[in-house]
Amino acid sequence: MKIRILLATAAVALGLIAAPAINQSISSAPVAATKADGELVWAGRKNLTSYVGGPENVTVSDGAYKLPPTQDDFSWAFLSTDYNPATKTGSINYKGKVDWYHAGHGFHIIISNPTIKYTNGKGEFIADVKMPVTGGETTEGRAAIFTLSDSAGTVEGNKYSWPSVGTTVTAEGERLFQKWYAAGSAWDSAKYYVSL
Ligand code: HEM
């Protein structure tokens, strides 16, 4: 009996058994306020998906998913936001990585962690881009790769939705995509929402 008590005391001292005081401090933690949420649904460019040979040559990870039934439209998970609807300013950050791989030409176009950024209602699409070409160069960086078309979106309670927003390649996008898409050319429109 004495030995058991001694062993238990030693285990607590060594941190092998959590002391009751620790549990109490966890259970008394404040309950978090309503959590912001959102989703980006964006195919990138369906023409590019066809060009690489279809969705089977597109790899999604880190919070991006292929959407049924066609698998060439992608869902990007919500990460965080500081969007202020009163000023139409702030960022909505999504996560996920989509990697288009053309085996024949030996190149990847990888887009990850997109951010929709509004400044006084004007939208930019920022993301990490990496384009390595076998036997060629690799471009890489995080930049505003698209300009977003003007779209007022809709409001439903605390949910702000933009059902169809055009994406147009910027000069920085043209550089990161190694001039395969000229500034001003279009990728597919994006659909996204954020609940604050
Ligand atoms: C390193 C080599 C290459 C790279 C990185 C590359 C990349 C690309 C990219 C990014 C596009 C745009 C796809 C889209 O979103 O619409 C494209 C289109 C195209 N490429 Fe290539 N390409 C390469 C080599 C070639 C070669 C060798 C050919 C021909 C033999 C070729 C023929 C085409 C054609 C015809 C299109 C237009 C496809 C369409 O409009 O559907 N490419 N290429």
C-alpha cells in the first residue's frame, strides 16, 4: 500500500500522471467566440487540366480537394481572415495546394495557399506559385497573380459570398507562369465566401 502511494507520487512528480490542478485549469479556459469560416471553389484553369491530360495528372494536397463529379474543380479550405465588410478591405486566406503536372513536357504549375485580398472593394488574388520545367527554369514566389473582376457579392447575415469572380493574369503572374499566360489573359472564375 505504502509503496503504491509512493509510486503514484513519484509518477506525478515526473509528469507521468497529470496532476488534478492541470485538468482544472484546462476546463476553466474561456469558450471561444464564433469562429470565422469560408471556402474557395476554383478550378484554376480547366483548359490547363485538359492540357496536362485530365484531373488524374493534377495532385491536390494540404486542404485542397477535387470536387465530384468532374474532379476538375477544386475546393480550398478556409484558413483565416481579417476582412472588414464595412470598408471592403482585408484578406481572406485559404489553404491547399494544386499541382498540374505535364509528364510529356516535364513541367509543373503549382499554386498554393491562395489569398483573396480586397482594398476598398478592389480584389487581388495572391498565391504561392512554383513552375519548374525540366531542362528549363524554375520560377517561384508569392505574389498577386490575378486581378479579380469587380463583384459586389451577396450578404446573408454574417456570410459574405462572391458567386462568380473573374481572374485576369497580372504582370507578376505572367512572369511566374513563364509567359505561358500573358498579362490580361483569363483563368477560370472563382467562387468564395467568408463567414465572420
Ligand atoms: C517545356 C515545354 C512546354 C511547356 C512548359 C508548355 C506549357 C504550356 C502551357 C502552360 C500551356 C497553356 C495551357 C492552358 O492553360 O491553356 C500550353 C499550351 C499549349 N502548348 Fe505547350 N508547353 C510546352 C511545350 C509544348 C510543345 C513541345 C508543344 C507542341 C508540340 C506544345 C503545344 C501546345 C499547344 C498546342 C497549346 C495550346 C493548348 C490549348 O489551347 O488547348 N507545348 N503549353
